[in-house]
Amino acid sequence: MEHDLEQWLAELAAELGTADLPVSTDTVRTLLDLARDSAHQVTRVSAPLTTFLVGVAVGRGVAVGDAAAQATALLESRGGAGGSSPPESAQSRGDRGSVPQS
């Protein structure tokens, strides 16, 4: 993870009171992949909103990998609107939703 991004996420987590839940490199990759796939298969503005809704699901107790996999499956079921190849699911990448301590 880039230093600027890592620093930003740490600062934001402290500001939001979520520093007890560190964001791993795998989680960042999962969310960025999901945002990319959503932007390409739905519309660009769906990217941040999709990751927001995944975050809401995580806040309600769903593991990051599971929530991302559900969103990816929904995208795949819709077919590729942007002509891109189907997204690689979070689970096929090996992200099982755990957020390990950095």
C-alpha cells in the first residue's frame, strides 16, 4: 500500500473512531477491485456508492470479503455492461473477509 494512502487511512480511521479496525492491504485491494468493477459494469458513480454499501454491511457484522463477494456476484449476474471481463471475486482472490492487524 502506498505510504500516502496508508497515512490517510490511519488519519481517517482515528478521526472516525475506527482505528481499532486496521485496513489491510488485502482489504484495500478488495474494495478497489470492487469499485473498479462496479464503475465499469454499472456506471462510474456507482463505485463509491457500492463500496459505501459494502461498508454499511460490514458495520452490521458481515465480513468484508463476504460483502464484497456478494456485491461481485450481483455484478456478475447483471453481465458486463462496459464490455470488461467479469470481475474476479473477493473469495477467488483468497480474501475471506478477515482484517488482520498490520
